[in-house]
Amino acid sequence: MTPGARVAATIELLDLLDKTREATSVVINAYFRQRRYAGSKDRRAISDRTYEVLRHRARLEWWIGNAGLKLSSRARLIADLCADQEAEVETLFSGEGHSPAVLNEAEQALAAKDISLTSPNMPADIALEVPPWLSADLRASLGDEAANELEALNQPAPVDLRINTLKADRATVQETLSKQGLEAIPTPYSPLGLRLPVPTGLQNTDAFKKGDFEIQDEGSQIASLLCDAQPGMAVADVCAGAGGKALALAATMNGQGLVDACDVSAKRLSQMGARLTRSGAEIVRSHVLGQEGEDWFAEHQSGYDRVLVDAPCSGSGTWRRDPLAKWRLRPKDLEAYVTQQTEILRQAAVLVKSGGRLIYVTCSLLASEGENQIESFLAATPGFKVISAEQSWPKISSMPFPGPGPYLRLSPAKTETDGFFIAILEFNA
């Protein structure tokens, strides 16, 4: 593909993303599956530019508004290219071959501006790419580190791998990948993790196909490890999704015991099938919740040593991976997530044995989905008490606890992971 054709494809992708609520990675993958003619370098260049425009969305729109130009994918890309000092915008918009049409008069005026993503005239929330309605909550939740965290949240995320200890060890997988030109380094906190700057070719490696590792953020690995699931235990993952944490739990249990991976979505659970086969985690069972006439929670009351609630949430801790998600989130969405979390916690609580633990996890940076949610749960649910995550920390990491406790908060700036909130609650009847 010519450079101009890549630009045209990027505009097309951005238009598609404006018309859907599907995750950015899902839309991009589907786009290229229908365009097999695009080579690997083309796909990488188009994907990288698409993500760059999404990460710079608020700042680009500020420049577009100042130029009096109507917002569009084309305008956003023009502004982004102008901010890239090496891009020859008029050459890329030549109208020749598969290149986009030439710049009109208004677009030429935009291109003539000295566009910078760090202009001192930008309002703070625009410079940090923060949705206006969510700014106050984010800043209150993040405290003095708000600016640093929001800046880190707007940077590309690395790719983390979790070693499947049922089949392999970290040193062996690291050496295997190195021989294939993939230089991975150990993650700083999780003893099971490796990190690469980009995901190039990972799923085509023999190590992946054999089930030696899964792609999983270090924060998710830590959440699974803090469950302290031991061999022989019965464990329930009640919001299992595609099963990443359920498989991690099975590995920490050395394949001994039981892991019930549950979710209300059969579609999400079905994605675990191939992963389960690769992993060799035979102790994992999947179950779709909410089937007609079923009261699964009542039927399994007091049946589990560990209950993991990785609750649906705003996903604000994962905006590095999908920067468009922040602009799709609405106040009513956040309210619905908080209500849903409260209900899931109430249901999940009945599953915990006396002496067992409930582990609450969200990939959110907001206190309303973390600390506040747990405080409300404790006030409404007798028998539960907080177990300080700091007490369990030495079992999983030699690094200092990224406190303060008693809960654990992970974040892009502080721990170089996705943003997570983790609370450990013990039940005694």
C-alpha cells in the first residue's frame, strides 16, 4: 500500500469506530480480515496511526474547533498528521490512486496552523484527554497523582504474558521467545509475567500454541495471585468472561481442586474454549448464569473457599488499550455499573464458606467502583472483614507493596500495569 492508501484506510477505520461500540481492537481485526491484501507493515502502520488519533482525540478536536472546521475522522487525521512534523500532509492527500481527496480550503487552513499536542493554551482536561463530566471524579479518586496517572493512562500499553505453570516456567519461555527474535523481560511484580513492547507474532509462536503462556496484563496476574487459591480448594470466578483469571487460578492450584468459571454471557464464556484446551487446566468448569428456572447462587451457598468477583465496570483502568472507550462512557453507564457491582457482590457473598474469602476486583480507577463499593458492602453484609492486601503481598512479590493499604490499587503511572482495585474480604459465620 502507498502512504496515501494507508491514510485513506485509517480514515475508513476511524469512521467505522464512530459507528460502533465494539472494542477498537475487535474493529481493527475485523477490518483487516476483510482486506488480506494489506501486508503486515501496512496493518501495523494503519493500526498505530488509528490508535494515535484516538489517544489525541480531545487535543485534535480542540485544534479543529479553533480552525472552525467540522469534526470528522478526516479532520482528526489531518490535525494528527500536522502535529507529526515529518508527515507531508498535502502529498498524502493527493487524490491520486487510492489516496484521499486533496485538501479543501478549510482543511488547508487547519494544516497551516502550527499544531502541537502540548500547546500551553489548552485547558487542562483537554491536554490530559479527560471527559469533562468525569474529570472531578477521576481527580478526586487519583488525588495528588492525578495528572501523572492521567498522562500515563494516555500512553500505549506494553504486552504482558502470564506463564502457564502447568506446562512451563518463565525462564524457559523467555529463552524460547528470544530465539524467535521476541525479547521479553520479566514483569517487576508478578513472578509469572513477561513483558514485550508490542504483540508482534506472539499467537503464531509454538509456545503460545502449546499453552505455555497466555496474554494477560500484569495487574490481572496479581489479582489472581492475591486470591491465594491453594491446591484442593473449590474456587468460583463469578464474572469469568473469557476465562483469563479462571485459568490463572487453576495454574496456581497446580491443577488440583475445582474452578467454576461463571458468566451471564454464553458468548464471552465460549471464548474460553480454545484457551482451556491449550492450558491443560482440567479442573475448570464453565457455567452460564441466569438460565431459566435456575438459582445457581442458592444451590451453591457456602460452597467455595475462594470467590472471585471481577466485576463489570467503567474500564477506566484500561484506557491505554482502548482510548476510545473513555469517550463512549456516559454518566448513566457508570451509574449502571455501580448498581450492578452492588448486586453481584450481594449474590456472590452467599457462596463463601466460613473461613473463606471473597476477592473483589475492578479494572477501574474510580473510588465509586472500588473503595466506596466495598465500604457499602461491609456495612450491609455481616460476617465479612477486610484482609489487608499488604499482608499477602510478600507471597507473590519481593517488590515493595505499592500501597497504601488495606486495599491494593495498581495503575499505569505507579506500577506500569492497567488500573486495578483489589479488595480481599474474609467471611466468618
